[in-house]
Amino acid sequence: MLDILIICGTRPEIIKLAPVYHALRNCGWARPVWLHTGQHGDMARQMLACFDIEPDIELSRAGDSLAQFSRSWEANGLVYEGIKALFGDGDAGCAHVREEAERDRAVGGDRNT
């Protein structure tokens, strides 16, 4: 099975990605892995529950702004260590990060390339 890492945090992202998650879960050839970034806190957890999604990795939010949040990830290596713990020495076959530039940068993406 192909591991597909889905990284998102906000309620709108959860709404957009929930059907993708369930389609992958039911396809037979993929194992979706949900990483919730901790954004929107309780509201996001309620939305995840509405879509019957239990995150495989859930980060804690640090700071009040997205910039503080992403800097805390970088400083502590949280995203990398969380993903490494989940996949061990292997890698996800694919990763999907939804929207926000600060979070994309925190997980190693660059929206301009």
C-alpha cells in the first residue's frame, strides 16, 4: 500500500480534504495518513469528528501567529520528527499540503517553485 500523507490544519482545509481522505481510505491501494497542524484547535477537532477522521499525527499550536507557529516547528523539528516516528525509516509515497504559505514553508515546501 502507498502511504499518502495529508497535512492540513484549518476547518476549510478539513472540509476540502475529508472526501479525498475517505476515497483514499476506501480505494484499496493507499493508506492515507492525516497530520493535523493544530490550527483552529477545538473547532478543527469538532470538524474532524464530523467527518469521522482521527488524525494520525496532531501537533500542538505554539504562538499566536502562523509565523510563530511555523518557527516553533522549525526550531523543534516537530514536523520531521512526527513524520519520522510514523513512517520509521521509510517515507510517505506522497504528501499533500493544503494552502497556507507559512505552514507549507514549515514542512519544507516553497509555493514559488
